[in-house]
Amino acid sequence: MGKISMYAYPAIMTPEDEGGYYIHFPDFENCYTYGNDILHGLVMAEDALALFLYTEYEEKGIEPPVRTEIKDIKLKADEFASYVICDTKRYRRRFGTKAVKKTLTIPEWLNDAAMEQKINFSKVLQEALMEKLEV
């Protein structure tokens, strides 16, 4: 996949009365999360942004919007903004579960031996490919 997978978008962090931060992205209506503190919030924001961009834009073949510059965001007195970066390619590797069917050819004797041992061909192929690709 040769498409862009690295993104940076501003997130607005709003402190909650009971502690923690509500985090939302002004460029996306339904992309938001929560963090117990700033560090946790930024980690959660990266995850939320990667999931949102992957499912709402990349999977649908839609180009994401141009990001708003932080200097153009109107903040309330207790809010602050920070850019959040994410890599949707890395996210897909970690959480992607969509399977694709592959047809392959192996020697008959190898197939028979694997069938006797009740080997899961898909699992073995996945493990071998991940090892070969070092992912």
C-alpha cells in the first residue's frame, strides 16, 4: 500500500472537573477520547486518530481533510491544543483483522503430512510471513 499513512492533526484537550482530559479533534466531528492525565490522553488520542482515519477514510477510499492549523483554533480559557501524530499503517499491522483468501501450491506429500498432524495452514503461513517480514 503506497498511500500516505502518517498524519498529524490538532487535538483539543479540555480538563475535566473530576480529573483527566476530554480530547477531541476539531477536523473530525466524531473523533474523541479521554485520558487520565496528559500523557495517557496523548496516547489515547493517537489511537483514536489512527482508528478514525483508517476506518472512516482509508477503508472507504476517501481523502481526509486538510488539517486545521493550531493557531487558527479558538480555545476556551482552560483548553489547550496539541498536534497528535499517528501511523495508520502501523495501526493496521497491530489491529487489522480483515482476512484475504490466498490460493497456494505445495507438494502432495507435504500436504498429506500436514493434514495428518492437523496443521492449520493459515496460521502457519501467517506466522512464517510475519517472521520473514519481521513484523
